[in-house]
Amino acid sequence: METPEHIEGKVDWKGRQALKYKHGGRKTSLLILASFGFEQMATFALAVNFVTYFNGVLHMELADAANQVTNFMGTSYILSILVAFLADTYIGRYKSVIISGSVEFLAHYPNLKPPPCNVFDPTSHCEEIEGGNAALLFVAIYLIAAGTAGIKAALPSHGADQFDEKDPQEARNMSSFFNGLLLAVCLGGAVSSTLIVWIQDNKGWDWGFSLCTIAILLAVIIFGAGLPLYRIQVAQGTSAIIEILQVYVAAIRNRKLQFPEDPMELYEIKDKEAAIKTEFLPHRDIFSDKSPEPTPPYGEQQPPGAPMTMYQHLLDKGAQMMQSLKPIKQMNQHVCTFALYSHDMSRQIETHHYVTRLNQDFLQCAVYDTDDSSGRLIGVEYIVSDKIFEALPPEEQKLWHSHAYEVDRGDKLPLGAPALMMSPQGVNLGMVDPELVQKRDNKYNISTEAMKSSRVEIEEPEWINPQADYWKQHGKGFAIDIERTQMKTRAPFP
């Protein structure tokens, strides 16, 4: 029997710790998406058609009608910040959604309009809404603004709470949820701006508002139906807004304190063992011209030189934003493999190839010694098809092997002559050191043996040109030497 897996920081609707197999996941996210779609259907028509309602039914001037709509929309966006703060700090997200949906669910009041009048007839004297009806109108409008603000602020984050981002599968499902959220917005808005607006204009505003009321009622019912299945984020008693303000207040208050020798003392959490790991951020001195985060050395081959300054980082980032770097952006594959030196087969290294395909028969690769930001460019590799290789002179073919042609520096600095490198082969001298393979497997959490087993059905090439892999045939490699020669000072005019 499977042991229930508890989810850190999440509870069910009764306050008990949420279980992964029972609460949350994709099934509950569908209820949330449906609720959001119906809410969007109920409110989007207001933004589209409210000017017509204020002008044609309530007899407001066109400018005043437009101003009322902008006030309504602006209020709904501003209140979403307040609701998000309350949801994270005190109320909780799912309660905020239920309260907001209930507030937004308003019945149509039949006397909430003045006598009918043609506002486009200059001889008519149309009465504007006033008195108690006007008060009730604006109370209802801004309750709708508050309701839609609460749902838009709390519902998407509550949907994200249904997934565990530490679980790779659920992390992918969370990404799909936000794609679905956009789809719900588009579908709800499309129905609202076409069907409901058409009904308001052609069948009457009573029918239009009734459909909006039914839509928001369905949104609340669907959301409430999933209450026993939700993973609920416990209200933290704080929010991102409060924490940001606390940082500024603490920075001003502690501006004269001495920096402690142990950076762990900067974390104002007494029980550091019990704290969530993601709460800790590395501290660094950002108010100096030193490197904000020195590039970590890779092995013992870090080139000499001073760390980059903050000024240089800013210059590089600015240049990166302004320049297209088109050849670099054409690199679309990353291949991690091993390479052996042609003149010294015992010298083996891990290589990372960043590949650009120029055409169907020709690829070129920039080869690095690691895939992190400290990687050094150690070579250039060219990969050609059999058709191109067969067209090369025999003496040139000797320099190629059955995978690539590589040029490698091999030192901290590009010293001496370049060296030819070869790909591993299934013979004694060409086999990769098992320790090097195991180190790569541990780094990327993979199994080379398992990958070999999964590829056992891939057929080997039927024929490889004997001129390639020259060292396998003759037991000899090629070393490049440098010799002094007379420099040409003139070139024939083309």
C-alpha cells in the first residue's frame, strides 16, 4: 500500500496537511480554469459595452460615460493589489476567491434606470439617473470591480498552489496550467464580447445582465465544488509587499552596522535548520566595483587575470542588448562527449559542442571544456557528410576521423601549436577512461550504460572510408609543428 505523501506548506480545506495523491493536481486545476473562464465571460462585456449602457440607457453624456468606464476599470486593477496583499497575509487565497465571487454576484435591480428616452433626439429631455438609484448603481458597479479584482488577484496563484514545483511532472503541469489560464481568458472574453454584447444590444440589457449573473454564479459553484480537493496555501501573515518595505526600513536602520565575519549571521531566522532552504539568498557586496559573483574556476585550468568588475559587467550586458550576435544565435544543439588527442591517446577530456548547421552537409561546432559560464573555448569542430569527405584529397582525408575535425588549445592560454583531436572509438587506444565517463554521469545524473541499452537498435554505418581514422590503421597520429617562413608582402591583383 502506498504511503501518503504530504506536501510541505499546504493543507486541505479543514486545515489538515494536504496529501499529494488526494489533493491538488491537474483535476483541480480544470475546475479553477472553468471558474476563471466563466468569470471572464461575466465581466469582459462590461468593459466592452458599458459606455453604451451609460449613454443610451442611463442618459449620461458620452464623455461622462467614458469616464465612468475608465474609473470602473482602474478601480478593478488597483483593488487587485489590495486583495492580493490580504489574500497572502490574512485571508488566504481560496477564501479571497469565494468572497470576491460572492460580492460580484449581484442581482439585476429592475428599477435601476430612468424612463426610456432617445438621447440622440436634440428635442428630447432625457433624465439622468439620480438619488437612491444612482447610489445603488455605483455601489453595484464598484462591488463588481472589487469582486473581479479579487478573483483576478487570487485565482491564478491559487491554481499554481495545486502543483508541487519540486516534482518535475507537476512543474510541467503547472506550466500547462498557465497556458490553459490564458486560453480560459481568451475563450471567456470571446463569448462575452460577441454573444453577451449582441444580446445586450439586440435583446435588451435585462437579458444581458442576467446572463452575466448566471455566468458568475456558475463560476462560484464550480470553484466551490472543488473545495475538498484543493491544496491550500496557508496564509503567511506577511506578503511580498511587506517584505520589500521591511528590507528598505532595515537597510536604513542598520546602515551604520559593521558587516559580520560570518554571512550566516545576516539571516534573521533563529532556527536555521527548520527554515525552508529557498528562504536563504546569498549575500554579496553590490555597492563596490568588485565582481558581483566571481566566475568559479573549472578544475585547475582557470586562465590568469583579475576578476571582472561591476563596470565591465554592465558594459558587456549593454553590448549584448544592443548587438544581434547572429552567428551565436544560430547554435541550436548542445552535445556532451569526449575527445582524445591525436598524438597522445592517453590524454582525454570531456568536451561540449555547441552546433550550428550551415546546410544539410556541413555543421560547425564551438567546443568548450564545460557547459557553465566559466567554459573556455578549446576548439573548433567541423562535421561533413560522406559526399563532401569523398571529394577531399587523400592527404587531407588522413587528418579526419569518422566523426569530426577538431582544433584544440589545451592550455590555460592559447600557447603553442594547435593539436588535432579525435572522437572515442571502440578499440583499445580509443576507449574512454571509465572514471571520466563516471564523472560525467554523476554531473548530469545520467547512466551511460542505460543510454547504450536504449540505443542498441541503432545500426552502425555499413562502411567508413579507410582514409578516415588514420591512427586505427597505422598506429600513428598527427602533430602540428610551427616553422619560420618568409612572409609574403605582395599579393597578385585579382
